[in-house]
Amino acid sequence: MVKLFRLLTPPPQWRIPVMIVLGAFVGLGVHVLYLSKALSYLSDDPKTCVNCHVMAPQYATYQHSSHREVATCNDCHVPHNNVFNKYFFKAKDGLRHATIFATRTEPEVIFILEEGRQVVHNNCIRCHSQTLTDPKLAAKVPNHAHNTQDRVCWECHREVPHGRVNSLSSVPNARVPVPSSPIPDWMKDYLNETDIK
């Protein structure tokens, strides 16, 4: 351990410059985490999804759906088989979303990936398993067993919960929370003062 520490420690003449560079990288990293509202992604608050403006149609349609009262975005879009898988999936998906957004390659029409489709389908079954196995429904609904097997839920329930959302233009008058500005108040005041003069 001591040998490793000595190996990684820069020579005395380089210690100050290395500390300055490392401090700059750490400061930049903390600033990026602050600007991206990284801590909000650990929560289950649906408003987190509109940190990225591209998700506005999905948020708006979710707010008008029956699921709004009983489920959050994470209840459907994140696995719930164990806590490690949940946060691993959130981190992996979040990094993919952040990369797409940062490189400005987000598609105009958003479609869920296959892995996400499987997660959503499993969560439909997790919440609605009693409906799928209800003996009264099986007795009264024609082809109940056939209609609940070997297909994904949205083959029949296409409008749940997002409707036929395809792009920002599909909900032009949507009311979604506007993310707060990352500019500190003291800097806004300074900018306003310099604009006046």
C-alpha cells in the first residue's frame, strides 16, 4: 500500500500544479452534477423527468392519465426485483439519456428501447397480476387467457398512460414544470446591474 502511494505521489516540484489541476477537475465535476440536478434522479418525483425538455409530452400525458394517482414514472420504467438492479438500471439509463442530451442527438420522436419495454411489461404484470389471474374475469371475458398471454400489455392498452405521444408537437399546449435556472441569484443580480449600466 505504501509503495502504491509513493508511486502515485508526484515529485515535490509537481505537487502544487497536480493539486491545482485535480482541484479544477473536482470542482468542474461538482458543478456539472449541480447543473444536471444529479441528486434529483435518485428520487421518484415525476418532475425529474422534465429536467430534459424532450420528455415534456410524456410528462404532460402522464399527468392526465389514470396512473398519475397510483404510480410514478419509476414505478413503470425501472425494475423492482431488487434495489441494486433498480439503481443500476436508473444509472445506466440515465447515463445514456445524459449522453444523448449532451451530444444533442436526441431524436424528435422518442421510442422506448427493448430492455425498457421488458421492464415496463414486467411492471404492468407486477401491479396488475390480480387482474390477470382473476377467476371471475376468466369465466366472463371471452378468450381471457388467450388475451393475457404471449403479448405485451400495450397491444390492447395502447393509450395507457401516455396516449399516442410522438413528439413535442403532439401536446403543444402542455403545462409542465419549467426547470429552475442553474444561475445563482447573486449572479443574476450582477447581470441585471450590468445590463442597466
